[in-house]
Amino acid sequence: RALLDNFSDEQLQRYEVYRRSALNKSVLVGNIINQQVSPTMAFVVAGFAKVFVGEMVEKAKEVMEAWGDKGPIRPHHLREAYRQYDKETGLIPSVNYQKRLFRR
């Protein structure tokens, strides 16, 4: 609760949107591992995915600020955020993607 009390209005609004957002668990897991999983496992995977999406949004906002861009996050901001995240963490496995991420 102490953390929430120190949020700015913008941070509090983003946090509220984050809390209310949800990813479709069955579609998400099906796209990732192509097999049936337990509801518990789907919940865990969706939780990790939600955190990853949040990190990409925050990183994209940093990219926008560094580039001096204003307005909504654009696909090129997300692509650069993804590239930087991969370079900084090395946590993204090398996979041959059939589709381009963050299409225009």
C-alpha cells in the first residue's frame, strides 16, 4: 500500500490498467507450446506473459523519450524495445519466427 501512495497520477493510472488487463490464457499457451496444459500452468504462463508485456511497454516508453518522440507507442518503438531487452538480458531464446513481431 505504501508503494501505491507514492505513485504519481500517471503511474497510478497505468498500474490500474495493468491490474485490470488480462491475456487469453488458452490462446496464449496454445500459441507458445502447441499442446494442452492444466489451468494452473496456463495461469502461470499468462502471468509471465503479462509481466513481459509490461516490461516491453516500459522499455518502449524509454525509447520514445530517448528519441524525443511524443504521442502513443508505435511499432518501431516496440521493435527497438524488444531489441534492447534481448541485448541487455539475453533472456529471449533464438527462434526462427515465421511472423514479424510488432507488424506495421
